[in-house]
Amino acid sequence: MERNEMIEIIIAKANINREEAIEVLEQFNWDVVDSIIHLERQGKVENNETTTIIEVKEEYQEKQENNKKREESYGGIGTIIGRIFKGMGKVIKKANENFFEIRKDNEKPMRISLIIAILLLIFLSVPTIILLVLGLFCGYRYSLSGSYMKYDGVNDVFEKASESADNIKRDFKEGYEK
């Protein structure tokens, strides 16, 4: 579109003269829509079509701002990966500050960091489970302890497993002695 056409459009839409139209267009780098919006805000445009243009442009700008805010809040793939590693770091920290305890009768318990116990279960699951079951039959008791979590439910399960192992051992002895 030529500049003369732009000037004529501005004059037709607003109640201004040619010099004012040129001044407004130059101020907004010859952008007709921005010029009309500026004139509308000054009260020099009374056309409903122009108001519609302004409202549509403002809605478009609001949508763009909302999209930017949404992108900032979710972040990119780097932000997501960073959050995952941060969460994993918190889990590892808590696991290092909590312990898997192995004790026999009234002896001082042997404490293993929970992260090491989990790694043993993951990488050496069969031997670890066999040793834990054998330990139950040899009179060892297991529990979890630490400052961050409540282990009452887990410790109850460990206690019931120990009682079951004691009952099986006692029944076996009674059957063997008969």
C-alpha cells in the first residue's frame, strides 16, 4: 500500500487533517493499524469498525502474552530435565539420611544407608532376598529408621515377618523332636 493511500485511510477513519495523519503514521513507522489505535485512544476516531480492529488486536496481544507466560511457566525440555534431576537429588539425599537396620536380640543394630540397601535389591536382588530370608530364620530383625519419614507401617510388616519366621522355626523344631 502506498503512503498516500495510508494517509487517506487515516483521514477517512479519524477526524484529523492530512498533516496530523502524516505525523501519526510517521510516529508509528507507517503502520496503519497502530496509528488508528493511537488515534482511537486519543478519542479522535468514532467508527465502530475501528474499535473492532482495536479490540481484535488487543485480544491477539493478550493471547501472545499468555502464550509467553505459559511457555515460561512450563519451561523447555532443559527445565523439565533440571526438575527431574533436582527431584532425584532430593530422593537420594533423603535415602542417605535414612537407614535399614539389622539387629539380633539386644545387640547394637547394624545400619546401612537406605540408598545402598535399594541398590543391593536392584542389582543383586536374588542373593539379597535369600540372605534376608535366611537372616529371619537365624533370629535377625529388620527395621527402617531415620529422621525424614515415618516407618511404622513398614516396621510392622518387618515385625510380622520376623514373628512368622519364629513360628515356622518353632513348628519345625517341634516336628523334628517328635
